[in-house]
Amino acid sequence: MAAAKKAAVGPLVGAVVQGTNSTRFLVFNSKTAELLSHHQVEVTQEFPREGWVEQDPKEILQSVYECIARTCEKLLQLNIDLSSIKAVGVSNQRETTVIWDKLTGEPLYNAVVWLDLRTQATVESLSRKIPGNSNFVKSKTGLPLSTYFSAVKLRWLLDNVGAVQKAVEEGRALCGTLDSWLIWSLTGGARGGVHGTDVTNASRTMLFNIHSLEWDRELCGFFEIPMDILPSVWSSSQIYGRIRAGALEGVPISGCLGDQSAALVGQMCFQEGQAKNTYGTGCFLLCNTGRKCVFSEHGLLTTVAYKLGRDKPVHYALEGSVAIAGAVIRWLRDNIGIIETSEEIEKLANEVGTSYGCYFVPAFSGLYAPYWEPSARGIICGLTQFTNKCHIAFAALEAVCFQTREILEAMNRDCGIPLRHLQVDGAMTANQVLMQLQADILHIPVIKSAMSETTALGVAMAAGAAEGVGVWSLEPEDLAVVRMERFEPQIQATESEIRYSTWKKAVMKSMGSVPSQSPEGGDPTIFSSLPLGVFIVSSMIMLIGARYISGAP
């Protein structure tokens, strides 16, 4: 008890972290960066059709209120005064898109999640509208025209949901990424809620000009998105409004960062050339490129890294995105049932220490960077009679590492200076087998922070440093030093190269599984692909070892 009281001496800052799989609320001591208390609630994902991924915005909002309430109860049990919490920051899964009624506060449709593929026909139709080789979308946004980003999700909602169309026509609709929905709701909702977003989330919509840092009229015209439904755009660190209800009523919300930018800040990658990789539902590697936009020639995204104050300079980043990382573990648990808990994957993989020639490409939602290939689908190959669930578990972890290597190689080519080590964070970094595998496959050291909650720490830092709050210094000499754990490569570079080249062959075989389709009568495109679970079972029954007995795809 005494230790808890001592830990609460400094001003405290809270962080809402709304992710694809769960919502968390965490409270940090702004003087030491110590995590004092937190609470986590898992959130539901819905898959109404093949390729569709949705979430209930009201369930997400309720999970935020629950996490705040439970965390505050835990702080009170530690005799910590809630008035010590001076600010709250909001971090969120990016690109996931919500439209709601500003008069009633009710969502007009489920949130369309970043992984969702229903807009492929929309993307194909829009691609044909871009004249010649002049990709003005990418030049303004740093993003390829893809199902990943918010603009095409909004376009689909406007085209296919009557309630959305009616609300827009009547001037009742507001839209945004999940940070906008949460901040609007927390600051009063239909009773005066603030409708805004920050530059990092805005930069993921395909409607935001990353050079002028404003919504772009030409882009909004191209996607036919009315600008009056879009949120105001702020820096990542300023007071946006105050919480209107609950245990933290009156506390300012003063930080907002998309989850990957928050992790970059939490890893303290403030210098040009510093990079981090976050292992969550997906995998996201960001490299700080300073105050200049670096446009990739190797399939990476150019994005806004952060802008830590109204009058502070904007910093940019190169980003490589992997759609499926931790989601493959959840899939093995929930869809296939070879594990009962996510933690079991490490035990299974450790039992064999090798995939024994089995390779897993978890392209459940196509392939993101560096391929941007929506036709890809998941495959498992190299199966023999010897293959068991331990080998598949190992191959699943190895797939996360191979995908990271693909992104890192593209980033090295774009930046011109290879990374000498990789800083990592995210829930999956608790898996020691995964971390050692990553060092082996990259053949550079992997450095893991002892503070696993770097996304929460980053947005707490932004909130605490905001003008008018001022309880967290972002000066290098004042930043807390966080202990690191280092994983060195333990295999020869030649072995790493052989395994990686075999993986690349498997990736090629995953492509072209789904033919492109054109929209018919405005109906959403439904992909008719063989479910991956059926593929695995049938593959193991048929023992396709005749082709793959050598372990090569």
C-alpha cells in the first residue's frame, strides 16, 4: 500500500487505447512513466459476410466507459486520489470508420473495420477514374487506393445504407474514425460533443492532404464525400474538450494519436531514422523521416507520424502494414481450435523449435505492404504426414516474422540506410519464441521495451504535454529511461536467407486466389473463396506431400 501511495506523488495521466480486439484504460505517473493501474475489456468483431468485418460503435463506447470506471475503482482501492488525473489521451485502431446521427447520438451503421474487404469493387471503379499515370490520390495522401483506408468505406456506406443517405441529405450525419466517435461521445455527444480528429488519424482517410494538413477539396470531390460531415483536424497534443460524465467528469481530453503513431511516441522515436514495430492484430513498422515526406518506391505508405502541439512542427513517417499478425493466433484459437488460449501458441511452437518445412501465409484480408494485393488468400503448404499442430503453430509465428522482414527490407531500400536494430512493442512481444524468431529472421538485434504498453504511454505523453496541462515534459533529458530486453540472432545468415526465400515462394502461391469483380447494381462485392479452414483440413487429409515433401512450396 505504501508503495502505491508513493507511486502516485506526481500528476497522473490517463490513456484510452481502443484496439481491434479490446479496449483498455491505463493511468501513468507523469513523472516516472510508471503504469499505476489499468483495465481491459475484449470487444466483439462481427463477420456478416465473407470479407466483411464490423464492430458495434455503442459496444466500443460502453467498453471505454467500463474501462475508465473499473480503473478508477482500482486506483481508489490503492488510496490514490482521482483528482490527481490531470488529462486523458485517446488512441485508436486507425481507418475503422463510423457514421452517426448528431441529433440522437445513434450510429447509423456498424463501424466498418480497417480489415474489411467489401469495398474492393469500389476501389476498382475509382481506379479507373484516375487519369493516366497521374496518381493524385497518392501524391496528396501518401496512400495507395486500397480497401484499407476510410474514404472508400465512407463511399460504400453512402452508396449502400439508406439511413446514412437520409441523414446526410438532412444534415444530421457526422463521420470519422473511432477517435472522433469516442471524443464526441465523451465530451457530451448530442449535447454539445466536440467533433474532431488529429492529424495522424486524418492522414489515414485518403481525404487529407498531408502537405497542407487540411481536408482536400479535390479528394473529397473524387470520392464524392461531403466535407461538412468530416471532423475538425487538430494537432496530436492540445485540449479538445472535457469529459462530461463519470468518475473523470471535467478532466480534459488533451491527446489524440492513431495507435501506431502513439507507439512511435511511446518508444520515443523522436529522431529521424528511428523505427519501431508494433505486434498487435496486425503488424505496423514505422520509421520517423523527420519534417519531410519520403515517398516510397517499394510499396510503403507515407503518413503523418505526429504533431505534438498547435505550434509544433509536423513529423512524417514511412510505414509498412501487415494485415494479420496477432489475428492469426486468434484465428487458430477461435476458428480452428488447436489452442484454447493465445498464450498456448508459444508452448506449442517451443516444443518443436521448427516448422519442419511447413509455411503459413495468413493472407486472410489479402496482402498489404509491400504487395497491396487484395486477391491473395491464406495458405498453408509444405505439409507431410509428420506435420502436427506444433509445426503449424511455429509456422504461424514465423509468418509474422517473415512479413516484418519484407517490410523492413522495403524500408531499408527507401531510406538508404539499413536499420541496425529494431525496437518492438505490442501484446505479442510477450512471446519469447516470437522475439527470438524475429531476431533470427531479420538477422539484426530486436530490442523490446520493458514497458509493453507503449501505445498507451505515447498518447498519455501527448495528453500530459498539451498546452494548458503541462504535466509531462517531452524534452530528451526529462524522458524516463525504460529498461530494454535485447534478442540477438542465433542462427547463421545463410539459414535465415533460405527460410525467407522459401517463404517468398509461398507468398507467390497465395496470390490470385480471388478474381477481381465489378459492382453489379450497387451491391457490395462478395468474394467467393475457399475458406482457409477447409483448405487446411483438406490439405492435411489429402497429404499433398507428393508436391511438397521437400518442404518447399
